[in-house]
Amino acid sequence: MSQSIRIGRIAGIEIGLHPSWFVIALLITYSFAAGQLPHDYPDWQPALYWVAGAVISLLFFASVLAHELSHALVARRFGLHVRDITLFIFGGAANMEDEAHSPREEAFMAAAGPVTSIVIGAVLWLGSGFVAEPIIAAVAGWLGFINLTLGLFNLIPGFPMDGGRILRAILWKIRGDRYAATRNAAVVGRLFGYLLIAWGVYLVFQGGNLFSGVWLALIGWFLSSAAESTVAQMSIERSLRGVKVRDVMEADPASVTPNESVAHLVNDRMLRGGTRSFLVRHDDGGLAGIVTLSDVRRIAREDWEPARVTDIMTRYTDLATIGPDQEVEEALKLLQAREVNQLPVVGEDQRTVLGLLTRAGVLRLIDARMRLGV
């Protein structure tokens, strides 16, 4: 969520807007204000078209947020941790730290979103017929139609859409193999993505609706790419299965003392050895923190000499650590969740340093295992 704009919390879940959200919000507003609404309601004042278009755009993304919240709340009901929800150009995504533990959990979490969208859509679409005010009726009617379309579209059985996740749950239940189920559901997702791309290109060359054609092609590309990425990630997870942190960590990582000057750290260590991160240890060898090139860059160069490592390091209390017998797959998830490039490996007392696990080291292992097919 580092690239997103945080806008608040709902039910304890961080909500963010990716910069691409503003692009689609403007496009939706424009398409209604300059096209659909003037066609349907030619007697309105020009300003009303833009007001109604903006309201439809904002409430549509509120509906997308409700869709994603339903996924997140069901996931929490099953004991899964939801990091945040991000709204972006293609809708939204609930980012979870864990996968479903069973086909049943997967199916319920996946179905929650489309059911929410369909219920919202049906209520708004049917309710719009009982509203006397034409502007409110127009907004409600179009929001109802969009939500119904969103819910039904997501039920198409192509991974990673919700319908594809339901398909994966069914295949997982039948075959008992989550990896194979994901791979098969992703094949359907890629095929559906390619169909959308072909349909979009056809519309572009037909000259009927350039925007719709390009938009469908982009959605198709996004779906096919997401499906391929999911299969690649599952292959990595399968390759790392059973590998322990102790098998990958650097057993004798570079370290410095808290009182070493930043100038000495840069000139005698970083610039000469090429190492970008160092464990910071007390005199007795206990872990005090970690200092990286990024920490150094946060202070002005003229402050390097008077500053000490302890002034810029990430302290132990803010540090993510891992044990030597934990799975590398778990460590990789922690690296991604904390957005760091290294994890100190500590003993049972949580202070004794046994090594350092780096993102680069994990990636080298993944590359070697994938090349060797193990």
C-alpha cells in the first residue's frame, strides 16, 4: 500500500486510493456527464450532468469498496488477517496476509463480493422506479445497473475473478490439490482475458466505440496477467516448500556497533565492500537493530561525521525478525508485508543473532530451484 493514498479505516481495515483511481473516476464522470446522461435526459441544465456524473462515479467506487469489504470481513471471520483495501483503476483489491485454509473458506470469501454487489444493484435498480426526483432516480438506476453488472461479471469462472476463485475452491475440493486447482482456474482466467482483448480490438477496428474497446482490452490484459502471476507465485511457493530459513541465511552477516560514526560506516564499509545493510550489535553481541543504505540517505552528508549508527538505525523494537527453523515461504511473505529487504535471524531468546536472511538471497534460491525444476 506504499504507493496508495490512505483515506481512513473501516472496521479496522486501512483503506487507500491508488493514483490510477483518479484516472478512472474522471473517465466515468466524463462518460456520464458528456455522453449517457445528456442522451437520456436532454432537458437538464448542463451543470447537472457533471454533478450527477461525479456522484455516480464516487458512489460507484463506494460500491466497489463495499464489495471488497465483504471479502475482507468474511476472511476475518475465518481468522485471516486483512492488511488493507486498495481502490485502483480496475476496481479494488483486499490484500490478505494468508490464503484460505480450505475450499469452503475460499468459496465463501469469493462469493461474498458478488453477492454484495448484486444485492446493492437490485435494491438501487428496483428502488429507482419509486423515486420521483429525476436526478436521484437517474443516479440510483445507473448505480443499480453498474452494481448488477459488476456482480455478474465477477462471477465469470476465470481466475483471479471471484467466479474463478469459486471454481478453484470447487476443483480444490474435488482434487484435493490447491496448486493444481489454482493452475486450472488460471488457465480459464487467461482464456477469458484473451477473449476480452480480442473483443476490445474488434470494437476498436469497428469504429463504433473506441473507449469501450480499449477499456475491454485493458481489462483482458489485466486479468490474463494476474492469472499468470498467480500461477508463477504458486510455483515459487511450491518450490520453496520445506526449505528452512537456516538453509538460506547468511551465517556470518556484516555488523557494526551502535557508536560507530556514520561517516566510517559509509567510507570504510559501504563504499568498499558493497554491503548495503549491517546488523547493529551491542558489545555483548546482542541485537540492537539494523542499519541500511536507505537509513544513511535520510540524513545530510555534512551530518555523517557527527552522527552515530544508533541515531539512524532501525531499532530492535521496530525490527521484524525470524527464527532459523521457520519456512522460507513464511519469511518471504514477511519481507513483502513489512516492505523490507532483510530479516535478522535470531535464536529463541529473540536477541542472539544467528544470521541474516535477505530478499536477494531468497530470489537467488528461487531462481536456482526453478531452473533446476526442484
